[in-house]
Amino acid sequence: MQQTRGVFFLSDRTGITAETLGNMLLTQFDGVQFERFTLPFINSRQKAAEAVTRINAYARMAGRAKPLVFSTAVDDDVRVLLQAVDGVFIDFFDAFIARLEKTLGTRASHSIGLAHGINPGTYYRRIEAVNYALAHDDGVSMRNYGNADVILLAPSRCGKTPTCLYLGLQYGIYAANVPLTEEIFESGRLPPEVLAQKSKLYGLTTEAERLSEIRSERLPNSRYASVEQCRQEIYETDCIFRSLGIKALNTARMSVEEIATVILQDMGLKSLAR
């Protein structure tokens, strides 16, 4: 019977970085089951001691399978306490900062909160970009397309909305999206407001079987979710993209993060929220 391995992500802030880096490594081990815990805001000796106590209790319960502990804590005193944990301790800060200090010939500040601190300018840019995505979702409003950085085109349920929101929240990109509907397929033409922004258009497509699965969760046993309908819409979509020379991406096996990254690269867009 396969034993589950405990994994702890420790951070003096939200834990997002520790989770991202740790999970990136863990994805390479398909045959292992992991039980994950995130302990954020470990920014004092007391909280570090409490975290060690919790992890050590888990380690005693787990027996021989010591937990994996990924840490991005910055404060030296906190890190010393955490290193005494009864587990396999992986200190991302220690692994890279010492080498960078040597290379750059200067000591790092060792200050917490710098990576995810709030910059008022970038914060408000992200909020405005998210508001823009919501106001221009699914072609509800075609006003202010001139302010868009990118306009996504795709049939229903190909990932337009979550990608636009992610582009806004993560990068401060103004992203609108327009659904490719039967009316557009029948006419073979995009709305004039959309065509006027041709240089900003980017297409999303997928595989018929995958699209059918997603649509069936919403409307099972419907024409909308049938493989035949999905296949026809994807064909019509590809025809529109080819006729207009619109760059397109197959999103069938991609995460929102991957889709957004490819769009930034293909469209030559840079993050406006750094």
C-alpha cells in the first residue's frame, strides 16, 4: 500500500512562492501521494516554534516517512529555528541567496515581504485591469475596445473569461473577450467593433471531445454539448482565424497560467504590474 508523504510549505508571507516552487518539484514524482499543508506568516520566533511543534507532531504520527518541508522564510533567526524541524528541510532562501551574495559581492537585505509587497501603482493597475475584463466579458460591452491590450475570440467554454481575469490580476493586462456564436458562424463575419481592433485579436480553440466534456458539466445531453456540435464550431472557428490571419492557441491541455503566458509571448505584451 502506497504511503502518503506529508508536505509543509512555510513562509513569512502568504506561502504562494513556497507552494509554487515546492509543487513544481513535486510534480516530477507521479508515483507518490502527498498531503499538503501551508503555514503562512511565520514572521517571529514564536510562530516559528509553533510551526516546528506542529510539524514534529505530524512527523511522530507519520513514523518513518518524514515530512518534506519547503521554506521561503527570510529572517535569519526564524530560519535557524525552522531548520531544526524533524523532517526533510528544503530552504529555498538559503539555496540561492548565499550564491547570489557571493556573485554580486554584496549582502542581501534579508527583509521579509519584498517579493509580494504592495506597490500602489501596480496594485491599482491590476484592479483596473480586472474591472476592464469584467466589463468586457463575453462581448457584453464593445465600448472602449481601443483601450484593450488583447481581445480573445473563442467558442463558448474555451477559457476566455478565466484567461482575461488572470491576465488582468497577474499582469495588469487589459483583456476583453468575444464569444464566437452561431450568428457569427452563419455570417462568417466578426462585428465591426471587433474587426476595427484586428491587431489586438487572439484566438482560442480546443479539441471537440474536450469541449464536449466541459459543456456537458453545464448542460448534459444537450445539442450544445454534443461532440458533433463542438466539432462543427471548432471547424468554423478555425476558418475565421485562418481567413483573418488571427493567431490562435489550442487550449485543450493547458492551464490558465500557460495560456496567459503564451498569449503574452505571441502578442509581444509585457507585464504592466511589476
